[in-house]
Amino acid sequence: MKKTRFEQIKRDYLKGRKRLENIAVGSLVWEEVGHGGWDMDYHPAVVKSVNVDEDYIEVLDVSDRNQEKRYTSFLTREEMVAKGFSEESIEEDYKKYAEVIKTLKK
């Protein structure tokens, strides 16, 4: 393997690790679900635990009867804003799921 390729893999790994380290229990994340073509839905879930070493989070999928799920692919609040979602719409989700968030933060 070329050294430049190795360095790129290392940078990507450290970036992903830092992303997970910055996720707190009780945070909302969104699963991006495609409907064919360009249409996407974003399903909120509340973070139950973060496993940085294994590269996943466990969540309660509040869009699907609070089912426990394991995500390896998801969007954070900052990533949702970067996609064009407003802070107000994200805050609405936080208010809507406040009880679940409160329970998990205990």
C-alpha cells in the first residue's frame, strides 16, 4: 500500500472516530431513507449509547415505535443543517421527543 493511501485511510478513520466521540446519549440523529430516485426521508432516533471502537451507535427509533436499533450510517444535527434543514425544524424534533430524550439521559 502506498504511504499516501495509508495516510488517507488514517485521516478518514480519525475523522469518523472524532464524529462518534462528539455524539452524546440523548442526542437526536437521523436515518436517511431513500425512496428511489432523489426522494429522501429522514427518520429521527434518540442515541442510547455510542460504541466508538466498534463504529456504531445504538438508538431508539422514535419514528418506528421506539424500537432499539444499531446504526452505522446516520446524520447528526450539524449534518442535517448542512443539508439545508433549519435549526427550528430540528428543535421541533427535540421538543417532540423530549420525554424519550429525558429518560435516556438519566
